[in-house]
Amino acid sequence: MDPMLEKSFKGSEVEKCIHIALLCVQENATYRPTMSDVVVMLGSDNMTLPKPKHPAFLVGRKVSEEVPKSESSKNLYSSDVTISITLPR
């Protein structure tokens, strides 16, 4: 966690929020918690959260198996993200 954030938030709270977020983006919608479940999870300090399953999407790409070894030693995932902000007219 970024040291600047540690002054404002507890690490355990940030980890809990990320864990709950991962539960909300699971590929199979039947495994996702309802909003009321999320509210309970966020409000509970001692609740055991289920382990998240596969997310519905991943940002990045895998390197193909046909890529030569010299190329496969590079990063497997791209972190280039484009963020578009829509402003009203």
C-alpha cells in the first residue's frame, strides 16, 4: 500500500475493500454478493469473507506460447490503461 495512504486509512480496511470488490466482479454472477451483502461485509469487523473466484475480465494480455524465449522474459501483462472522462456540454 502507498505510504501516503497509510496515514489516512488502515491497511486492513483497504484490503477488505479490495477483497469485497473482487467478489463483486466475479465472472459468474451467481457468486457475486448482493448490495445488502456488501453493506453487511463493509460494516463487519470480524466476518470471514469467501475467496473470490475468477473475475469477469482482466486488464492486460497474456504472451502467446509461440513467442520466443527472449520475448517471453518481458512483462506478461501490460499496465497501459486509457481513462476517458466525459464532460457535459
